[in-house]
Amino acid sequence: MDEGSVGALVPAVKGETKPSSDSATPSESGGGIMAAEMADELDKDLLCPICMQIIKDAFLTACGHSFCYMCIITHLQNKKDCPCCGNYLTNNQLYPNFLLDKLLKKTSARQISKTASPVEQFRQALQQGCEVSVKELDALLKLLAEKKRKMEQEEAERNMQILQEFLQCLRKQKVDELNEIQTDLQFIKEDISAVERHRIELYRARDRYSVKLRMLADNSMATKIWPSPVAKNNSGLVSSSRNVQGGFSMGNFPYKKVDGKAQASTVSAQRLDTLSGLGSEHISGMGSEPMSQSSLAVARKKRVHAQFNDLQECYLQKRRQFTNRMQRQEERDNNVIHREGYTAGLTEFQSILSTFTRYSRLRVIAELRNGDLFHAANIVSSIEFDCDDELFATAGVSRRIKVFDFASVVNEPAKVHCPVVEMSTRSKLSCLSWNRFTKNHIASSDYEGIVTVWDVTTRQSVMEYEEHEKRAWSVDFSHTEPSMLVSGSDDCKVKVWCTNQEASVLNIDMKANICCVKYNPGSSIYVAVGSADHHIHYYDLRNTTHPLHVFNGHGKTVSYVKFLSNHELASASTDSTLRLWDVNENLPIRTFRGHTNEKNFVGLTVNSEYIACGSETNEVFVYQKAISRPVTRHKFGSPDLDDTDEDAGSNFISAVCWKSDSPTMLAANSQGTIKVLVLAA
């Protein structure tokens, strides 16, 4: 008997068994057991051999067996024999068994009397004509009325107790909320005072600078109006040098006293001459500076109100974290001195608010094509900058690694840019990774499971690793050890390689397909692995028996993992979410929603403040790491395809990459279009 049946049977038996009386003799107890066994045997004899239920409308056969009437009639329609002994039997050989029917009715009555409640038994007794006097009925009615009042009282007490417990729980919850709100209000009050003091200091500093500028301007004017004798003697030299430096001469124009307006216009002209090399866009921006600053402030306020709830949550979280740290510090050290002014929590939130409201759109500053427009092999699977952000490489299903000069792509207006280096491969490529120390080395992983290290200068492979048995999805160079790299594959294996060795130096067997691997940027012993089991496994390569942490939360395959810092890890999944994790504390930090990703690799890139990813709506989404909703987005469009075209709806972003910590990024889509995007106000 298994544990489940034992667990189900034993409690029921214990609940139904009544303890025997201490005065019962062994013979009496034995007689009770025998009576129970006889009753069980009797109950079995009353079962119909066909339906195994208590016989209903008993009929006897010529061979002496009893059945339910409907059971035996149905049986004889198919076979002409007795179900018990097999003798020949027809409908004419069936006879009503009146004696058995009486026994069955009595047995049924006894069973009902055993299981019926006292009220049911009393009701049955009255229905059967039990004699009861009026006096007995009056006493019984009084007893019932008293019992009813008692039960109603108990029910009312229980209801009041439940109501009281609910109200007490609600009061506790609201008191806690009130205390939390009062604490938050105190935080806000302190921070408002700190901000007001800081603004006053800024105003005073600005006034001091304004006074100094006016004094310098007045001194300059006085010097020009009352030149010194030396200046008079050297006026010709100064005038000639000024003409040379300014690029123009007064010629034979009569000398006039220079007033403030003339001086301002001269300065403006000189400023325009200085800015002439920056382009008309920069000059127009400078010319409309007051208006642009005002409109920029309005736009930033609108962004704050649009994401007010997320910003409020972020502010309170940062403020509470700072307070908790201070309290823990006070517990350790009683000599902690509290200083008024900007707290670390407020400073951190101010940085987040400034970063979040600084940009509102992605502006295209360059665009290039990665092949033929309507060719399926144009999908860019990976796009990566080199260690100096001077070159970037693309790879995909075209079986080519193309390296472009970033400055040429941005500065030259040509729509078709030729790569400075192009290398052909045997298979479709899934991922690229530049070496952070050796500028000319780049690693690739392909659909045949081959991991290759290339020398961009010679355009030849340095090392080829063919140990993976299936498609390799990801490869990554260590940021701290130039010779180390890691890869993950559909063969459920993570392999660590060294460019000085021909075979892998470490192998991790997992239970699901590996979609992404990434070294921690601060150490070569920690690796994050995203897989088809919906989890991120964080390994210490010194002990790979079990992962150091397993991050759960995604509902589908984890397609990308990227580190923002040594302790912050971002992940992307085909459940249309991004998640941020703290790998030191083994805690989830935030979930980001807004883009669409259900089946394709759409890219993920991070810097210290922003997370960007692609979408299956052919859009690039940018998130600030402290806010769950997108900061901005940019939709790819093609002049050769109408948005209503069926093919246009199937396009998606396939790769994205930040240019270090700058607001510039590269993005590519399934058509092979690559854009250089810049965050703009």
C-alpha cells in the first residue's frame, strides 16, 4: 500500500472508531467484532452480482441466484445464461423474490437509522405514528426554542468576532500606511527644504557671476574709451593686428566711438564666424537658445507628469533605502552625525530624474544598407563596437562579417557604405564579440556550432573551436582576461575557451538549450547564462557543480543577458519583458514592459544608465534602468516598402548596440537596414 493511500485511510479510521469501555470483557469485545464481520458478510450478500450495488427489485432465477430486475433483463438481451453459474436462462425463468425485498427494506431502514441525525430519526418516528403527549411536545418545543436562541447567539458572536478581527486588521494596515505616508511626507519636506536652499545658493552664485561679468565689461569699455599713452602709441599696431585676427579691415571708414550695441553685434558676428564650421543646425540651435531652453523645460515637465507614478515609486524607494542604511549604520555606530541638506537618496534620484527627462526621442544621424533589400539573408544577427568605439562589426545569416569605420559612416552622406574589412564564413553567424584588449581580434559563433577567433587585420581566423554539437547562439570575450572567452549552444553546453589552447578548458552541462552567455565585466570567474528553461544561471567558474544563483521570473526563453555593472544584470525574454537583477544580493530589481518579443532574437544592449532592445513591431525601445516604462522609441521605416504591405508587418529589429556610455547607438533590422541613432531632447 502506498503512502498516499495510507495517509488517506488512517485518519478516517481513527475518526470513526470509538474507544471501547474499560468495563468491557474480552468476550464482549470479541462478540462485537464477530457481529461486525457478520454484518459485512450480510451486506455483501445483498449486492447484485452484475452492478455490485444493493439489489433493487430482486428477481430470482431458476438456478437460485438473485439480481436486480433491470440488470438481469439487460443481460439476457445479450446472452442467455446465468451470470453466476452459466446455466441456460431465459426471461420466463425469472421470478420475483419478495422475501429478499423485505430484507432489503429492513436493512435499508437500519442503515438510515444508523446514519441519520437525531432530528431525522425523530421526524421518521413521528411519521411512523409514534405516540407523544401534548406536555412532552411543549417541553420539547421549549427545548428547541432555547436551543435555537443559543445557536443564534453563538452565530451572532462569531459574526461579530469576524467583523472585529477584520476591522482591527484594516486599522493596523491603515495605521501602517499612515505611518509610511507620514514618513514619506517628512522625507519630502526635508528634501524640499534642501532643494530650496540649494536653489538659493545657485541664484546667489549666478548673481555673483553676473556682477563679475558686468565689471569686466565696464573695465573693457573704460579701456577702449580712455586709452593709455602706450595704447595710443601702439594704436596702429593693435589696429593692424586686430584687422588680421578678425579677418576684415575698417579701410577708409572714419573712426567712431564704439557703443554697447555695436560691440554686441561685433561679438555676435565673431561668434557666428567661430561656429561656421559646426553647421547650420548647431547655429540655429544657438540662435534660438532662450526659446529652446524654455520649450525644453516644458517638455521635461510633461515627461515627469507622464511617468509620475513610476518616478514617485523610484523616489520613495531610493529615499527609504537611504534611511534604512542610516538606521543600520546608527545601530553599529552611535556616533553617527546627521547633516542637513542633500541626502544620498535624493542625489541618486536627482540623477535618475535628470537622466530620464533629458531625452525624448531617437534621432537618425546616419543609415546604411547591409545588402539587397528584398533578400532574406540580410538579417543582421549581431552588431558590436570595438574597444575604442572606432569600428563596428556586423554579422548575420549572410555568412559575412563586415567591419565599418564609424566616423566614415556618420560623416559621409553616402547611402551605401563599403566595409573596411569583410570576412566570409562557412555558416550563418549568430553572435560577435570584440576582444577588449586586442583591438584586431573578434570572436564569432555560427549555426554549425563553430566558435572562431578572427584577426581583422589579416582577415584570417586565429583559432577555430568545433566542440559544440549543435548551433552556437552566443560568444563573449572576458573583459579582464584577454585570452578567455565563453560560448553557449543548443547542445545544452557552456564551454570556456582560451585562445592559447586548441580545446575547451571548461565545460558546463545544462538541461536546456543555451541562448546567451556573458562574462561579468569585473571578473573572469563569473558567467551569466540564459537558457530555454526560462531561467538565468549565474556560475562561479571555480565550482560549476551548481550555479551560484538561479534567477527566476521570465515566463519564456531567456534570449539575452547583459551586464550594466559588476552587480547589475539585464535579461531579455520572448515573454516581451526585460528584467534587471542584482547578482550580488540575488534579488530582482525591476521589470520593463512596452516592447513586443514573442519569437525572434531582437537584440539587447546596455550602458550604465540605459537599456535598449528591439521589438517585433520594427521599433527600437529605450528604457532608463530605474523606470519600468520606455523613455522613447524609434520605428524603422523603408522608403521602398509601404507600411500597409504584408512584408512590412513581418519586419523586426534584430540587433542593437550602444556606443559605450554615450547617447549613440547602432540598430539593425531584419531587412538589413542599419541606423545610427542618437538620444535627443
